[in-house]
Amino acid sequence: MAPAVTTVETVLLDLREHSVREVNALLHAPDAPRRVTLTEPRGAHALACGLDDDLEVVIEGHVGYYCAGMNQRADVTVRGNAGVGVAENMMSGTVRITGDASQSAGATAHGGLLIVEGNAAARCGISMKGVDIVVGGDIGHMSAFMGQAGRLVVCGDAGEALGDSLYEARIYVRGTVASLGADCVAKPMLAEHLAELAQLLSDAGFDADPADFTRYGSARELYNFRVDNVGAY
């Protein structure tokens, strides 16, 4: 006998008829639907924040500040652009933006995968602590500032002061870099980095050659304060 096929119903919610508070309360409920599509978000802030379950959430339209912040386990897709701080402090799961992301995308995030198919503005991945971020276009200035762990992949160009005061996060850029921040330097692309980058690009759904990228990382000169480095602070 053929195994039974389980169909997961998609629940549709129109943000013209339901408040953000009501939608988020539903997504946090113990019996929350496994698949939810939100329509007419019209730039609403703080949608799908703090999720901690194996949910699939699709948002049909542009969102405002802090969408999918503090995400754990959930798979969130925004079919549009995202405002400041998308996936901020994310712990796990996947967040995909099909358009552009404003500044501070993935800020302080500890884990999971953030994909921006378009461009990301200033401070992308600021203080990242283990998240993987893959950007299909360009990123703005001060991205990965004080990045502590994780990987930032940029298929386009990077703005000024990339990786300023970087710790152990790895940065891969295919295009040009306007300038490097304090203690950020170009590093060799070894076989392990090519393999790592190939996997990240595949996970994000991008078709790019890892050999076209340059790796950047910390020179490790600012780990401890030395008076000789005072000009770099």
C-alpha cells in the first residue's frame, strides 16, 4: 500500500483585516499553522518576530523594521523589500528577502541563514555572531563592523570600511571593495574556503563561481590594545 500523503494547508491572512499583534500572536500560539501567507503588509513593522517553531511564513509585499527579528527555526520569505534590521538577532532558521534590505540586515545574529537577493544597505551583518548572510547584489558602508563569527557573502560590490574592527567572521566579495576598515585585510582563498563558499552559494540558491571571490578577514592586530595601534582606534 502506498504511504499516505499529508497535505499541509496554507493559512492566508490579510494585514488589512488583521493587526500585526494578532498575526504575531497566531504565529506564536502552540497550535500555530505550519504554513502561513501574509498579504498586504504595506510596510508593517515587526512582522513574524521571535518565532520559535518549524513554521513556513511567506509575506507577499514590502515590510518595515525588524521583520523576522530573533527568528529561531522558522523559514520566512519576504516577497519584496525589507526595512531596517531584518533578521536582527536571528538564532536559526532561514530568512529570504527577494528584494532589497535596508541597513543593519542580520545585525547581531547568532545563527541561521539570511539571504538578500537584491542589495543590502549600510551595516549589513554588524556585530554578527555566527549567522550566514548571502547578498546577491551590493552592500553599503560599515558592513560586518565588529563581526565576531559567521560568514558574509557579497555577490556584488562592498561599500567603505568593510569589516572594520573584525574579529573572526569571514567575508567573501565577488566585486570591488570601496575600502577596508581597521584590521580587515584580504586573505588567500584556500581549498577549504572555496568549498565553504560553494556550499553557501548553493544554500542561498545563487549560481556563482567561488573562484571569482576574494576573502577578507581580521589581521588580529586589534584584539588587545597596544599604544602603537592608537591611530587605528
